[in-house]
Amino acid sequence: MGSSLAGKTLLITGGSRGIGKAIALRAARDGAHVAIAAKTDRKHPVLPGTIHTTVEEIEAAGGQGLAIRMDVRDEESIDQAVSATIDRFGKLDVLVNNASAIMLQGTLELPVKRYDLMFSTNVRGTYLMSRACIPHLKNSDNPHVLNLSPPLNMKAHWFRDHVAYTMAKYGMSMCVLGMAEEFRKDGIAFNALWPRTVIATAALNMLDGAISPDNCRTEAIMADAAHAILCQNARICTGNFYLDEDVLRGTGVKDFSSYSVKPGVALMKDLFLDG
């Protein structure tokens, strides 16, 4: 299908910072139209970026941007975001389900509010966003849904220490597994993308200093991998659980040192990956 997203319209949830923002800027460099749907429309006391500053960067990179304040937990807010994207750009080609919540706590330690947040954001939000976008994606010549979620690894040790978070992330991956088959006849691709190593994002703040950014890669590796997936033929490239490194190896990348926060320092493998 080519190697560019020029003229394509992307809707990215949770795209005001981190991996979602990196994917947006990578698409913008092609000249894509990118709607950023997230809650942060004012400066956060701790976290960087808002939907408005991200749109400014999208347009500076060569794309067209749209800032949408949206709560992925709210069905009406989702419907309004999708409608706003169609009203502005006239179509929708790509949905990136990036919005996610994390807390790595055991069953007795995890507050119920955090359990509810993870399930309403990760699982319900992904399901409802996909559901709202599918009728419009059917009109695209190369429609993609990309979930930022892991391969389904059912080994017990990935559940033992944080069963709620594991279930919530796997819920996103199960959307890929099921919807890829459900909408295969419509030519809509559903794929998952996950990093082989931990990525240095604001989510590290939720891990109480357990991981140093020096042992991580930057968001750029996920952005480049997502770009490569979204340029594939949707009728052929669907139902896959990709790792960023493997995707880029498939495009000919051999040296990954430029993606390291601190080249030469050992990298930490991400969750849910064995071997």
C-alpha cells in the first residue's frame, strides 16, 4: 500500500503525550490529518503536554491536527469525538487505541477505584472506540485499528503480581483477536503493537522508581513500528500481535541503538514477554 500516510486521517486516543503523541508526529511528517482525543486540555501540574500543544507540534511537523477533549470512559464523549473528526476531515482511516491506565498492585493492595479506572479505560474504552469508528472505517480504502496492547501470554506468573492490570491489558488484545475475525470481510485490519523493551514514558512514574529511564528506549521506536504497520494492506495485515523490534527488523532495520535513552546501557524487557 506504500510507505506514507499522506492524506490519511488518524484518530488517536490518549495522544497528548508519550507513545500516542509520537505516533501522531510520525504520521504528521507524512502530511497526515491527526485528531488527538484525550482528557488533558489544560497544563497538568506534573505531566507534560496537552491536546492543544500536541496539535501545534503536529502542524509544525507538516500535518493537520484537531484537538478533542474526550473521556474514553464516556460513550457520549466518544461519539462526539468521532463526529468531530469526520466533520473536520471528512473521513477516518486509522484508529489508534493508545489510552490506558496502569497500576501494578496485587489483589488486596489495589484500590477498587484503580481497578475500575483500568477496566473502563483499557477494555471498555478500546471496545467502545472501536465500535464507534468501525462504520466510518468501512468507507476507507485501507482501514486500520491499532491497539497498544501485548501478545496474549497465559502463563500464570504474568497474572500473579498484578492480575487486574494483566486482565485489563489483555482485554485490549482480545478486542484485536475477536474483531480481526469479525470484520475481516469488511477489510478492516485489527492489530496489536507492544514494545520488546520498556519505553521511557510518564507511565514510569507509576512504578515507584523501579525502572530507570536509562534502561529504556524512547517512544520513537513504537512510532516507527506503528507507521510501518499502518502502511500495510489492511486486507492482508490483520489479527497480528506485533513487537516493535520485530516490525522494524522486517523493514530492514538492524541497528536499534538510536532508540535507546542511553545507548550502551542494558535494556529492560517489557511485561508479558518470555524468552
